[in-house]
Amino acid sequence: MSQWPSTRARQVLAALLRIGWRIKRQSGGSHRVLAREGWADFVFAFHEREEIGPKMLARIGKKTGLRPEDL
């Protein structure tokens, strides 16, 4: 079983902002470019109410340093 729970995109974005990511650029829709010192920019392309599953959260974690306990 995965250690990542299914989570709403709003909560994932809030967790990313808490661990040091900032919104670098935001388009009119759901796409946001996040930036953090020492990391490559990350495109967060989820609507706020969308649910993100464990597999996608694991991918986000690899690219951003997000951990299950950060949620």
C-alpha cells in the first residue's frame, strides 16, 4: 500500500507553499509555475477541487521534495 493518501489539489498546493515553494507565474486557468531555490521550476496543473491520487503525489514528491507528512 502507498504511503501517500489521495488528497485535494488545494491541500497539496498549500503544503508546497509551506515547504518553501512560491508561485512564480500563474495563467488564467489551473496552471501555476512554482519556484524554489535549488530546485527546477515545477508546473502545478491541477484545479483546486481535483483529487490527486497516490501515484501522482509520489511523482510530485520526487520533483518537489514533498513528503506524506507535509500534507
